[in-house]
Amino acid sequence: MVSTDRFLAFAAVSALVIVVPGPSVLFVIGRALAHGRRTAVATALGNVAGSYLMIVAVAFGLGSLVERSAVVFLAVKLAGAAYLVFLGVQAFRHRKEMKAEAMRAAGTGAKPARGDARTVLDGVLVGLTNPKGLVFAAAVLPQFVDHSAGHVPVQMLLLGLVPISIGLVTDTLWGLTASAARTWFARSDRRLALIGGAGGCTMIGLGVTVAVTGRAD
């Protein structure tokens, strides 16, 4: 139902948009610095899942309501910003506890204290409230749908898999790169606490930035 030309054009546009780091990338990096590789990968997975839920909402008409309503858009944006700040504060508060957690994870293979399911859920919530993703899904995605071919929601769902796939790869690579740098810091309690605090500050700063950023229109 989706022509090859439209599919390739949308893939090119998606790649260009995703290459520019936005809230999702910075969030994954912050989580990688604060908690390590496993959390970074789980966060990236949750992030793209949340982004695809947003595309599902757009495909069935809910996304356009959020995008058109300044009040609803502001509420979604502030909710995401507040959650980012909360996660950043938590990471900063517990920065001095990271060495023992890292040693347990490396030596016993135990799950992180936060839990993989909770980490994925954090990523889903941030992906759902990402203003950049919302505008892209609501304003850019519909332009590549062929209305004459019918089955518009199905076309959107299929096209939506393109940025999700690209985002999963790039976000994971960003997270793995950041967590690799964190490994060096893990050799010292002080350095690890420093990088944990930096990750927390990154998420707090990102939350504040999202909150004060206006709409594209």
C-alpha cells in the first residue's frame, strides 16, 4: 500500500531528523552515564516503544488533537519535562551509591536495582512525551501517506516503523558509547560519582530545556 518512492523519501527525512540529537538521545546518554550499558539499552528500547505508541495515536487520530491543541500540547510537554527532571534528581542523589551497584552487576550478573521493566517503562514515558517526536509524527508523517490508496492508518503504522528502526539503532549506539566512557570512570569511586552526577544533571537540564521550548508553529 505504501509506494517505494514514498517509503524511501520518508526514510531519508526520518534519518535527517533523527541524526540531530533530541530529547530521546540526550535522555539515553544521561541514563547511560548514570546507570551503565544495560540501563542504556533498556532505555533505548522503551524510548522507541513510546515513540511508536505516539505514531499509533497519530494513525488513529489522537495525535492530531494533541498537536493542534496548544493546551494539550503544553500539558504533554510539561509532563515529560517534569519526569525528566525527577529522573535526573534521583540519579544525582544516588550518584555515590553507583560503585557498589556496578561491582554487583559485573561480578554476579544481577539485575540493576531499578529493574529492567521499570527502566523500559521510563523510556516509554519519555518517548510518549517527546515534543520533537510528537511534532514529527503529527505533522511530517501524514504528508507521506497516499490517501488515494486507502487504509491510511495502516500506511501510517507501516511508515512509522522506519523512524522507529533507525532510532533504535542510533539510540542504542549513543547509549553504548556513553556507557563505554562510564566504564573507565567506574575504576574510581570518585570518578564514578562524578559521571553519575553528570548524567543526572544532563537529564535535569534536558527537562528544563523541554519545558521552556516553545511550539514549532
